[in-house]
Amino acid sequence: MSAGGDRQLLGLWGEEQVADHLRRQGCKLLGSRWRCRFGEIDLIAADRKYLRFVEVKLRKSAAFAQAREAVDYAKQEKLRAAAELYLVGHPTKLQPRFDVAEVYAPQGTATQRPEICYIEDAFS
């Protein structure tokens, strides 16, 4: 398998780890890998108060940089635009919020207990 294919599988695995984490917290998963012309939203989940647009970043370690640092201003703008388009087609009374989930998996998909750092309201 190509390195790109490996990365894609690892990304899907990381998103599933975060989806499970959100479900354990009582969230309902509304979507994953939601795509539009502005980009992709990794996970969309709801709890009683918030509609969460979740960006998932997976790394083997934080030695180089924290995963959240990859969600720069340009990425935030794309996520905002995609979320606005999602809301046009999916009106809600819930408060929209942008969260970032860092997944640290030193052995990739073989990691038994990946570390998940979940950052609520990561940017406005």
C-alpha cells in the first residue's frame, strides 16, 4: 500500500477513536468526513447544548509539534466556511462550536490506548 493510503487509513482510524470518545461522553455522531466545496469536516457531533464541528489531528508523538498547531488560521477559515454551508442544509437550535481532537498513537493503528487530547471551543 502507498504511503498516502497508509495515512488515509491511519486518519480514518484516528477519527473513529475520537468518535468513540464522543459517544462515551454522550454525544450523538451526526456525520463524519462531511465534504463540500470548501473542504471537509472530520466529525460532526451533538450534545444537549452544542453542535460540534471536530477537526481530528493524529500524530505518533508531539516531539515535533502539538497536533493542534496544524489547525492554522487558513484551516480555521475553511472549517468555518464548511460549517456555515452545513448549517444551511441542517438548521439547528444548538450552538455551533469548533473543537480540535489530538490523537497521539505511537504505534499507529496498533496503539492499544491512544492518547486523545480534546480541545473544546478551540477557535471562534
